[in-house]
Amino acid sequence: MDTKKEGLNRGVVFVASAVPLLFIGPTVIHFAFINQQQPLYWAILILGIAICIGGVILAFKGLLKITNSLF
């Protein structure tokens, strides 16, 4: 079985960087919903949603790179 180690390593780095984002994003969204009366509510909520979307995109790209390097 011939695997492209550079692509595999890069995919693992993408997935490893997505994992913290997938935990931080919902936490930021939760803090935004707790503090709805604060003036920065919308900014914090949008930031949390952007972090979640970034984590999903990085995870998808990482899994795509891993599968491309294996097959």
C-alpha cells in the first residue's frame, strides 16, 4: 500500500487544528446567549458561528486530504 505521507500529515494537521475550534465555537455561542443584554451580543454570536463553520471546513478538508492520500 503506497501512501503519500506528506498529504497524510497535512490532513492530520487540518483535523488536529479543527478539533479545538469545534469545542471553542459552541462555548463562545453559549456565552453569547448567556449575555444577551450586553452591547456586543451580536458580535460575539457571529464570532462563535464563524469559529464553528471554520472548524467544520477544516475537518472536512482534513478528512478529504487523508482519504486522497490513502486511496
